[in-house]
Amino acid sequence: MKEFDWIAELQRQPFSRHPEVILGIGDDAALCTVPAGMHLVTAVDTVVSGVHFPKDTSAFDIGYKALAVNLSDLAAMGASPRWMTLALTCPPVEPSWLAEFTQGLLTLATQHQVSLIGGDTTAGHLTVTIQVSGVVPAGLALLRSGAQVGDAIYVTGTLGDAGLGLLAEMQHSLSLPMDAQQFVKNRLNRPTPRVSEGLALRGIAHSAIDISDGLAADLGHILTASGVGACLVVENLPLSPVLRHYVSQQDAATLALTAGDDYELCFTVPPAREHLLQRVLPSGNYTKIGTIEAVAGLRCLLAGQPFILDKAGYEHFG
């Protein structure tokens, strides 16, 4: 399929249409408006074959994950997604690959009512860059810099499953039975962006971040931005039955703290507002794992003893 044929095919797909989009695909740039009383929230992420996903990953999953990781950033800000641009770099591929990629992208875009308003295509190593924009009421965005001493630290979902998937799928250093392998593969390739949770936390959480590079590293960004420290209770980390069953407690905790690719939310809540979480978040989908403290740095305790990490999380240039 030629470049402009695929662009025309994209235009025919039933992506959501937002009234804020004045002009979408078809010109040199898109034109959009921001509703009164709202702030524009913009994020951009790139996923690269062999780095963010195995080279044999399905085109559907690549399209899905490329958007999911961006929506996760908006979720961490408490923003409602609105529109996106797509830059696809790829070697020559069959029309069926592009169709499958488009369906992966469209599936998640439809779920969150995201409009596709433009982008770019070029030949090269398979790389997908998506910029997604959303809106949040002025003054209500969740930031990394708002954590306060005494806040409880929470995370959504379970941690470490995508890291286990990386070991099984990309590094081939772990053999799992079919059902467990499929579970961690889905957690790696089709993360769930916690958009509804981010919206619910507006006005409740003091700070938030999405967990892309590992809990220890990403929580560390909150601590640095807020000028505080934290203590985590390793026994409280939410781990899936698969992770608990197939690796040791030490390895499971290390994956949960450092592996990344979870795309869950980490957020802090003052004690006076903790009771509100039961009203706004699905029961059982969030876990208290620690407390914000005055002394700088992150301290992890297992059975009351220091739990030492060899690294904080993933670094592209590490």
C-alpha cells in the first residue's frame, strides 16, 4: 500500500469527531480550540521495535500500545483525552499489516473517544510516535510536585507483570506455561491506561505519575519534584497470582519496583481524603503501599528490614 493510499484509508476510519477540532487530516497542520475554563494537556511518546516491544509483536498490539502509553500520561495528569497525531516510520509492509495496525489504534481510540487529526509517515526502522492532547479544568491537573509529608502512597492495578512479560517475550530468560505467558504478554502489549481513575482523583490526590520506567524510578520523580521522601512496604506491593507463583518473592518485588511498562498510576493522598477513594475508585483496584516522609530519598522495607535495589528503573541511555 502506498503512503497516500494508507492516509486516505485512515481518513475513512470511524475515529471519534470532537467539536474542538476545526480542521483535521488533509492540510499542513490541524486546527483545534480549547473549551473555556480548560487547560490543554499534551504528551508524546515513541515506541521502537526491539526496545518497547518484541520484533514479532502483532501489528494490532503495536498500534494499541503506542496509543495506550500516551493515554497513560494524560491519566496521570487527570486529563480527558481529545485528539492525537501519529508519526509512523516503518519498512515496506503488506496492506494487511497496516490494516491490523490501524485496528489496534482505532480500538483504543474509540474506547476513549480520541480523534486522529494528523501526522506523518516515512520509511525506516519500525517506530511509532503519537502525540495526544486532552483537557483538564483549570487548576485541577494532577502534578508530580504536590506530594506532602504524611500523604499515603497508592498504586492502581498490579505491578511487575509487564516486566515478567519482557523476560519471557524479549529476553527469553524465563519459560512459562501457555496461560501464564498469555497473561503477561497481554500486560506487556496491551496495558490499560487508567484514564477514568485519573479523572476520579482530581481534587483528591496531591500528586500522581504513571509507572512507565518502574515504580521506584517514577515515584522518585514525585519525591524530587515535591522535595520529600518516602517509605514503601514491600509486602504491600500489589502482585498478580502469576507473578507470585512463577518467581521468588525477591524477584517479584524487584520486578514490581524496577521493571516498568506497567502503565499503572502511582498517586499520593492526604489522610483526610483517603476515605473518598472508596467512592471514586473501583474496589480492589488500588493499594496503599507506603507513606510520604520529610527525609529525602526512597526507603523500601521488607519485613521491617531495608530492601536494597540494584537499580531504580529503566533508562534509555543507562
